[in-house]
Amino acid sequence: MYSKDGENYFIVDAHVALWDARPQNQRNIHGKQFIDCFYDYHRNLSPQAEVWPYEDYLYQGSDRLMHDLFDVGHVDHAIFQPAHLGEFYRAGFGQTEEASALAKAHPDKLTYNHYWDPRNGEEGLKQLRADAARFDLKGVKLYTAEWHGQSRGWKLDDPWSYRYLETAQELGIRNIHIHKGPTIRPLDRDAFDVADVDKVATDFTEMNFVIEHCGLPRLEDFCWIATQEPNVHAGLAVAIPFIHTRPKYFAQIIGELLYWLDEDRIQFSSDYAIWTPRWLVERFVDFQIPEDMTEYAPLTTAQKKKILGLDAAAMYDIPVPAELQLPREEPQAVAVA
């Protein structure tokens, strides 16, 4: 719990990872390109005091994650959103065994989401069923630009993708997180395009589609889709660090999201370990839309509380102490003539 100026905030970091990008796990030059691109985002958008040495960045491990999130990071609960990237890393980039074991040991603090790739066909569907049972999955993280043999991406509305979404729905997996944001070297930018979100959101109305990175740099496209699809949500990973380097740009992002989606469909995400949550939480609580950006309304404390944790908690049925919940609005009495 984070407290500031008499207000208490329940924090859910809706997008974290444990990864291993050390040289011994890199399958080829692309593994180094990928983690180097992550590190460029980290050091270019972080306050200088928050920049890690490069060697520390290649692998964090469980102990550091627990410290950075829960001891000093103000986080009450976090959700793993792993990326596999088997073409670049021998044992995968996101560490399934370590992360899932950590979530099992700390179910009050951590939720483990897994991943699938529809290009794995029938065998992948069998694996999805096994993974759903093993991890008790409530959500998954999809990476549409991931390489797979000669393929350098896939679309959510591909026929095999629909087979996987139908299976996930059957298995009770309702929360579909999708990387639809900035490209990461060497992945292809266009493979992260948001256009395919529209169709699946229409066809799978019982699912939540959380668009990680809120579609950047395609924010306008994302907002036009999300405003007509009530099951489309915005994840702030990558967007929120601009609160430090380009606060007016971040004001535009959050202002547009609040205009089109409102505060019930926006989730705070640090994208740990690209960034650590402590400074992001503190900066967001203190943040206000600049006065000269008059087309956007001021951020309210209630909006910040929803974005920082209450929205994701509601989606994942994470218990929130009564004193950290927002007061319920009483229904207005209807006057009788």
C-alpha cells in the first residue's frame, strides 16, 4: 500500500516479468539485440538514480523481484506477463519455472499468466489445456510479432488464433493481454499493429482484451477501437515512464485514454524489469495534467486509485481491503410525480 497526503492506494502492477537474457541463454545475435533494445528503453526513460548496470539487467532473479516490487516498490499484487521468444533464447526469455514457482509460493502477491502461439497448431492446443490446468490460468500474454521458423508474426484474427481463443474461453481464461506497442529489435513493427484487436473483441465479448502499451505509437487507432469495444482495456506499460522524460506527452496519452475509455479500463504497469515500480507509482500519484492542456480534465484521486490497482484487481478477483476500496455510489432516488 502506498500512502500520500492522507490517501491510501492499493497497487496492482499488471505487467511484470522474470527474464534471462544472459549470453549463455542467447541463441543468436537476435537475443542480444532484443535485450539491448530493452536496456535502451530503460536507461533513456528512467531517472538517472534508477538506471541499473547492464550486467544486472540481463537477469534479475526472484529475490530481487520480490524486493523491488514488494519491499520498496509499493506494490500489493503483481501479474506475470511472460514472453517466450524461443527463436532468440535457448530456454526462453520469460522464465516459466522460476516465475510460476514464485507465484505459487506467494499467491497473495503474485499471479502467473502464461503464453501461447497459434502457429503450434494442434500440439499447441494440447499444451494450452495442460498449461491451463497446471497454472490455473486466468490470463495469458500474447506476442503477435514473435518469430516462429520462417514466420515473423501472426494476427489475432487468423483461423488458428480463433481456435486458441475458443479453447481459452472454454477453459475459463478470460483475460487476454497482447503486446501492441513499440517494436523491439529485431521484431517487425507492423506485426504489432492494433487493427486485428477490433474483430476478436467483437467476436469474444466474454473476454477482456488488455492491449499492453495502449497501442503506442498507434494511440489514436487504439482509442477508436476501444471506445466501441467495451471489453478492450489499456495497459500503461511503456507509456507511463514518459511521465519523467516527456510529461506533456504522457499527459496527452492519459488524457486521450480517459476521454475515450474512462478510468475503469486503464491498468498501471511498470513492465518490470524494464522499469521499477516505486518511482512510477510516486510520480503518477503526484502527476497532474498541465494547466495549459485545457482539452483534458484534471486527474482525480479516484481515477488514480482505479488506474493504479483497483481496475486490475477487479479483473483478476484480487481481494482489496475494505479501507482501500472506493466508496460505492448510492443510486439516485427517482422522484414520483
